[in-house]
Amino acid sequence: MGSCHAFRTLHPKGLLYTKPPPGDYCEQNLINNVLVRLKQSLSIAHLHFYPLAGRLATKIEQNPTSHSVFVDCKNSPGAKFIHAAVDLSVSDIVSPTYVPLVFTELVDGVFIGCSMNHAIADGTTFWHFINTLSEIFQAQGDTKIKISRSPMLERWFPEGNNGPLLTLPFTHQNEFITRFETPHVLERIFHFSAKSITKLKKRANTESNTTKISSFQSLSAFVWRSITRARRLPCEIVTCCMLAINNRSRLEPPLSPNYFGNSFQTVTAMTTAGELLDHGLGWAAWKLYQAVVNHSDKSVRGFVNDWLRSPFVYQCSPHLYPRSVIIGSSPRFNMYGNEFGLGKALTLRSGYGNKFDGKVSPYPGREGKGSVDIEICLPSFSMNALESDEEFMAAVS
């Protein structure tokens, strides 16, 4: 079963649930009940997150020719709800080494997923919406429910910029619209227990003679070094590790954690493959630590002001970041707390869009307590080398 928004092509994420054991319920009644409640909950959720029921639209001006892109909530059929079924089981999804491309209702399970365009929302907003949808679902469709975290829909712009309609420097929409073709990569999820991550953090801080490096920075550096080693890159080749970072708390004054939209950037640590592998984990983790701590209110405002003076459209292409590791998502998002009448989710999965060589997505481990699942996308020769890397696999649970 999937819930998606028709114009949204990125951010496909979802949760896989198992159905109760046979004999404990009437299956058709269970599915029908979930479907009805999910539709009702989706409708109510969009009363709070109304831009997600809109459509991206382009406004074209003449003399001079310019384009403005906005969310049209008036001329929109609303969000699309899709239900499909297939003769496959949960084991067909979770048993294979590499993640298969199956998202739907299964013989013994249900997949509930959602997709929204990254131009509209970032990961923080995505999971805020899903968390709210789950909250409404558990309230049995009460239309008067007071949700615990209302989204902040007012747009933020630096002082002196009123927005929100920005003119793009193009004369035709084909100049800023491209179709992303997912390259052939293998996708595998590796589990890191809290104990394993603690060891990596201790090792990174000890090697750097500090206590400042976080667990996530240590794990990210470990994955960066491991993937670089698996790629067998020449020593002089430049590689970087890019981390998606939330701007909300870094602004002064900070934005609400419930701010709706995109308020994130990426920070980058860069070096050569030779330097990265000649130095230890602590050296790489310290570079990531510095990239994070240097991402301040000043740097955020500077980037946004530069963009407003000379706007451009981000293009999602693996060719933009060759030989690098791009880490998105976050293990801090509340993913397993979402309940839709089927108990706790068995696992998480993401769609095939926006996948390329070096794309890494961390999720919280199902058991919690600081464990992390890392989704890694690599071509077969690099993935096989990573799976044969003794140091990497020794840290995987």
C-alpha cells in the first residue's frame, strides 16, 4: 500500500509492516480498515500541511522573459492515494542481500510509503508530516484532533528579502528541468549496533586526542574511508564526504524545529584518497567535525543571500560529485515511532529515485538505543570490495 503525491518524485521513503498471524483476524477487514483510516488521516493531515496537496506551477512573464516557480494550492486535484497488491511476501523484501524494487501490499505484510519533492520539503519536514499522519491515524480520524506539533508555514528569508516569489534567470523551463536517470547500482543496508558505534567514536576521539567528535561524525568518517578503500582510487584522486545538515538550529535566532520546507545545506570535508587512507579514522572524523562546527548563522545567511542575488536550480546528478560520499537523511528522525494499526514497523526502505554511486542514507536501527542502519549505493565492483573489507564488516552487526 502506498501513499504518494503525484508531482513529488523525490524523498520516497516508507515502512514495512507485517500482518498479524493468520486466524487472529479477517484479513480483508483489516486491510479495508487500514485503508479507510489512512485515507481519512491523510485528508486531515493535509489541513495542517496544505502545501503538500498542491502542485508545482510555473509563472511565465514576458518583456523580459522570466520564470517563477510556486506551489499552486488552488488549481490542484490534491494528493494522490495509491493502493496496490502483489503476490510476494515480507521475506522477499528483507531476505535478499540487496534491496529489491518492491513497494506495495504483500501476502503477509503492508508497505506504507510517501514521496514528496525535495524542492518543497527536506527530511525534517518529511518525517514531521509522517509523524503527524501517524498521530492522526491513532486518534481514529478525529477531525478535531489537536496535533502535538503544528508545522510553521511562514517562509523565512534573511532580513531585507521579502520573497517568496523569486524570478529565475531562464528564458525557457527546459533550461532548469532535467530528468534524473538512476544509474545501475547495488543497494544494501548495513546495521551498526550502538556498541559498535561507541567503539568507533572512542577510536576517533582517541586518535584525534579530543572528546568533541560525535558518534555520527565517527560513523560517517568510517563509511567514507571504507567506501574510498573499496573504490581502489589512485592516491592523487580528490574525494569528499558531504553531510546534509539542518539549518534550523544554526540560525540566530533559531528557526522552529517545526519549520515547514527546506532549511538544510551540505557541509563538505575534502582530501585526496591517498591522504584519507594514509591517516586514521580520527583524522577523517576531525575533518567532518570541523565542517559541522564551522557551519554557523553567518555561513547560512551568506549562502542564502548569495543565492537570492544569483538564483540557480540544483540538479541531482551523480556526475556532480564523482568519487565522493553523499550522506543524507538522519538517524535522529522518528521513523519507527509511526504506527498505522499494524504494530511497530519491521524495517525501513526507500525508493529507487535519487540513487547513485556513493549515496549513503542513515536510518535509526529498529531496536533503537543508538543503533543505526546505513543504506549504501555502489556499483557491483565497489560493493563487492566493501563486502570483502574485513575492517568494515567487523564493525557491521
